[in-house]
Amino acid sequence: MKIVAINGSPKKTKNTSAKIIKEIEEILCMDIKVIKALDLVGESDSNQKILSKQIIEADVLLIVCPLYVDALPSPVVRAMQIIEKESKESDLLPRAYGISQCGFFEATHNKIALKIMQNFCSKVGIHWQYGIGIGAGVFLGETKQINSGPTKAVYNELEKLCKDIKNDLREVRENSYISPSMLRILYKLGGNIQWKSQAKKNNVYDKLHDKPFIY
């Protein structure tokens, strides 16, 4: 089985999307060809065609990205446009799964992003299976072992997705939404501590309460 994953994170290193893809690869015990949306967009026309062909000729396509302004990061949108051109020349299109993770605690913020992925698949003829929306993505990204503790629930959802892939199922499922099993107030507290730490590191701590200029 040939599996290709699009890493939609605009970050070049240390991103949660890469961590999720790696977890899926380990659960499946299969190699996954990872193509960064940012790299695909920056390639020459000829290389874009080669990478797009690898994507549409895969058995399974994973689209994994962070939530940006209730939608997808711009490199993912551009990558979809590139893939769409190549898909018109092929009758062999993959099954697709989408995973969107956000910094918000509530996973339902990912609804629109997953819907965009689904609409893209419908437009180009890719068979959409379902998507997973993950809340508290920052916490997930910083957790070394996600198969236990508060992130166990997220890990379980990834296991279900892997089971769906292995069983070669072609029945469209409802998207699922999951957040780590922890109190929202604790997540918020941790986020505030992190913001302050980063502000001190970048010498802007005294500007945290600045307000926009008003005419």
C-alpha cells in the first residue's frame, strides 16, 4: 500500500503535523511518503508535476495541517490547486483522510478546515473517507508519548484512522473531534505561562498589554 501525506504546516521544523504523521506511520508499521505543502509550492513546474503525480497515484492520501484563521494555511490551498491540475490526467485517485489541529482547546474549531478538505476531494474526484479535528494541538505537539495520559484519547482516534486505512474501507464516515483529556482551565493556564515566557525571551514582555493605536 502506497501512502502519501501532505504536511501542511508552514513551519519547516518541529511542527505538530509532522508529529501526527510520524505517529500514524508507527501505528501502521508502514512507510509514509511525506510531501511538505511549502516545498511543493516552491518547486519548479516540472517538479510540481512529479510530486503531484506521486500524490494522486497513491492508494491513500493524508492531509495534515494546523488551523489558520478557521481555515487552511495558504501553502495547503496552493498545493491543492497544483494537485487539481494533475488529477485531471489520471483515473487512479486515492482515498483521502484529513487531520486538522488547532491551538484552541475545543476541537470543533476545525470543522470548516475539514469541510474545505472534503470539498477539494469532491471537486477533483478523490474519495474522501473522513477527517479528525484535534483541539489543544500545542499540548499534543509538546507531549513526547501521546499513547498515554491526557493525549491517549487523541492517540485512540489515530488508531481508528489507521484501522480504516488497513481495512481498505470506502464508506464515508462522519468527521470526529477530539481534545486531550484535561481541564480547559489548565490548558489555558499553561498557554498563558508559555506566552509570557516567550515574551520575556524576545524582550517584549512589557508590551503584552499594549493596545492598537486609535485615531
